[in-house]
Amino acid sequence: MSDNTSAPPAAWPLVALFTAGYVAPYLLPTVVGRLDAHLPLSPAQAGLVGTALLLGSATAGFTLASRIPRRGPRPLARLGLLLAALGYGTAASTSLLPLVVVGVVVGGFGSGSATAVAAAGIAGHRDPHRISSLGLLSVSATAGALYLTLPHLGGGHGLPFAAIALVAALAWPATGRLGGPTRPGPAVRSSGRPPYPRAGAVLAGCLLLWSLTQEALWGVSGRIGAEQAGLSEATLGVVFAVALGAGLLGVTGASAFGTRLGRAVPIGAGTAAIAGCVVLTSSADGLTGFTAGEILWNAVYPVVLSYVIGLAAALDPRGRWAVFAGAASSLGTACGPVVGSLLAEAFGFPGMGLVLGGLLLTVAGPLTAVALHAGRSPAAAAEEPVLRGAAPAPAPAASPGSGTGPEPAGGTVRVRRTPRRVLLLSPAARRSRDRERERSL
């Protein structure tokens, strides 16, 4: 019987889709700053437009999560890239505010579609950690290059949107290496409720607030640098590019170091360090303080994020808590820009930093507790699905005279009993057997 499941996709198309989907959130500071500067919008309203972009992206993830296996990654990826190019292109080509908002929402949905397809492909890859690290490295490098380039290409609100649309168009050839619709393999037996419900719920709730604080600061970082630190747009672009470069080093270091210290120490200590970086950045009144805060923050943030993603996967090998935590993170990210703008207007940038830093310290404790709980209670190996065509490795032969073989790694071994074969004799053979018995008597 042939297997109808598709082979894992190649790495570079997934990295290209990941980059096209994530470049819009990475460029959010310059997007919000230019909307505020070149359109009749207040800072809070510009942040609300950024929130609409991220909500469109999150909506795409919720909508397409169950449709990717049936529709196939290629048509959904092409639809997402097309919507991103059209939406952001529309927002870049007009100054009519309603059309800009509609274009932003449509483009955000397209970005989210590309991200959802990339995430599904990465989850099914043989080495998902390596592919996700490559995607994060790619989008950080792309965003850094754009931060260095955009200030020299002119003003106006449309240039960042045009750059995002161009990245989506450049990713289009990668969709040719993705598969079409496939029939799913045999259903995996599983309970409807994921394991460790309390720990998973705490993780999802904390990750929502954790992501909200990150995006709240990122959404107003351009305003902090321009209004409070007195930096020009070109200088801000250099600072953001260097900060994203520090993020590249952080991701590379986290990937190389692995989980030698477990997850609790990097998550707890890293979140506390991020809280300090948030306070430092928001209170900076010059180039040195602002640059130091941004670089340290962007170096630590992806390191902690990589361990949080691993923690969500450790709570359930089938990935259900990873899906829920990702959805919660998307909601927090979507609400971040408007929350940051509202806090900045109410308390000023330093007050906003204190509120966000305190929120991060509040969630650091529960996140660390969940990481410790996951370290003590690893998911049961019995819950792992059995794939079609996979066979267990044969056990080593028993040593002579031992009487028993070596203890299996899994504890209990299921033995398949073969049916007994009953041999029926013909009448002639039965009579011959009876005669032999009479002679022996």
C-alpha cells in the first residue's frame, strides 16, 4: 500500500516564506513613525493602524491552520504572497486614509498566510529548530538591510510598504518547490485534551503578555529615538540595523548552546534582563543610552523566544500547546503597538518603560515555574504517534545462558501473537495414521 503523505519540503522555500511573512512586524517602528509623520494621524492612531496589520496577520493564522493539509501549501502560500503584494502596494501608492487602512489589513492577512504555511512546513521538517533559526536569521538580515537603505530613498509613508510588497514578490518563485493538496495519512489516536492543562494555560497567558510588552516597545522605539533621544531617521536606521545584527548573534548563540542549562534559567533570567533593557531604552535621552538599550534588548529577546518555543513543544509532543501559545503570542503582538502608544501618551516614554518592565518581571516567575515543571515531567513517550511504514528497531539478542534479553528502553514491549496453524488430514491420510497406531499397539 503506497503512502499518501508528502515528503518534507526543502529548507529554502520555507525560509523565504518565513522572511516574507515576518518582515512587516520587524519594520513596524518605521511603518508607524512614517504614518504618524506623513498622514493625518496621531501617534495613537498610527499605532492602531499597526495593530490592524498585526491583527490581520493573526487572523490568517487562525483561519488557515486547519486548511493547509487539505488545500496544500503551494496555493495558500501563493494566495498569501499575492495578498501581501497587493495590500501593501495599495497602501504605498495612495494617501487616502481609508485605502491605506484597507491595504494594511489585506497585506497583514497575506503576511499571516505566508507565515502560517511556513510554520506548518517547518513543524513537519526533519530539523525544525535549524529551519526556524535560518528563517529568523534571514528576516533579521533583511530588516536590517532595509533599515539602512530606506532613509536614503526619500520620505513619505509608502516606502516601507513598497519594500514589504517587494519582499513578498521576491518570495514568489519559492512557492514552486512547495507541494499541492495531499490526502492525510491515517489518523493518530489522541485524547482531546492536551497534557499538563494548567501549565499550558499559564504558558499561553504569560506569553500573550510577554509578546505584548515586546511589541509595545518596538512599536514606539522610532518615536523614542526621534523625540526623546534626538536622533535623525538615518541614525535610527543604523541603530536598528545594528540591533538586529545583535539579534543574529543571539540566535546563533542560542542554537549552538542548546539546552545545556535547561530552559528555566534562560527564560527566567532572560526575561528579567529584557525588563531592564526596556527601562533603559524608554528612559534614554541620547544616542548612547538608546543604542545600548536597543542592542542589548534585541540580542536577548530572540534567545528567550527560542527557549519559550521549545518549552511549548515540551509540554505536548504533538504540538497542541505550541499552537495555543503561538496564537496567544499573535494576539499579544497585535495589541502591542496601540498599548505602547497609549501608555506613552499617558505616562511618557520613561513611565511606559516602567510599566512594561514591571509586567515582564511579573510574568518571569510563572514562566520559570512552567519551565521547571516541564523539566521534571517530560511528556510520555507513549503519546508519540506511530507513522505509517515505521517499524521498531529489533532488540539485541540475549546473551547465552542469561534466560532473558536486555531490558527494553521503553519498558513494556508489545508482542504480536501469530495465529496457530491447524493442519487437517485427508481421509486417506487419516486411515494410514490409524493403521500405524494399530501396528504399534
